[in-house]
Amino acid sequence: LKNKEVQYMITIQEMNGHAKKVGLVYEMMLTPLSKETGIPQTALSMLMFFANNPDYATARDICEMRGLKRAIVSTHVERMVSEGLLERKAYPGDRRKELLVCTEKAQPIIETGREAQRKFAGAILEGLSEEELEVMEHCFQVMNGNIDRIIKASGV
């Protein structure tokens, strides 16, 4: 893109708008499961995050990765632990941290949630060819690499 005028550059506002709409549709797809189980939407989203991202299994991880406030995460974690959906385990090498692991009791909810996630992905990617999906994945990987490089260079 150097020395070229970019005519179709997406703005940060457009990107934020797309992200918000994607989040809204994702919530809509999980709403029936939330109502059926009585698990609040945010807690259900957290449970799915822990189930799908075992390498990010601390409260701090979900705060950072999902942009949730510590107090909200803490409240929902306490509820899910007391309901037997999450279990606290020792964090290897750091006794100040604890891992949050989905329990066997949570597995039926997680499986239903994963089906909702598959429907969500199918719905928002409908009409895209395999080639377009591959190009999109490549673009996101390049953009993510650029973002990581910028963050690293800034010292943040």
C-alpha cells in the first residue's frame, strides 16, 4: 500500500461497527441457551470461552481477551463455581493464580453452545466461497501480525 492512495480503506469506525454487529448476532444465537439454562448471557459466553480456549483459563485471561471488567468476571465465576459448572485448579508455577476448568456437569451446555456457535459461523459466512474464506483468513492473520508488531514496538 506504500505510495498509493487507498480508495477503499475501511475506517476504524466501520471496523468497530462490524465487530459490534457480529457480537450482537453471536449473543442472539446464544440467547435461547441462556434462557433455557438460566445462565446469564455473559456467564454463558465466559463458559464457552473457557471450553474453547483451554490455554486461556484464568480470570485475567478472559478479562484481557474479551474486554470484560474484573468485577463482572469475578461475579460470574463465583456463580458458575457454586453451580458446579467451573472448577478452580492450581496454576502451575504461580500459586497466586488459579485455572478455571469446565466440569463434566457443564459439558451438555457446552455442546449445545458449540452447536449454536457453528450455526452462528455458518450464518455470518453464508455465501462466501472456500477461496474467499481462505483469503479472509489470510488477511486476518496478516492484520493480526501487523497489530502485534505495532504493539510490541510501542512497548505496551
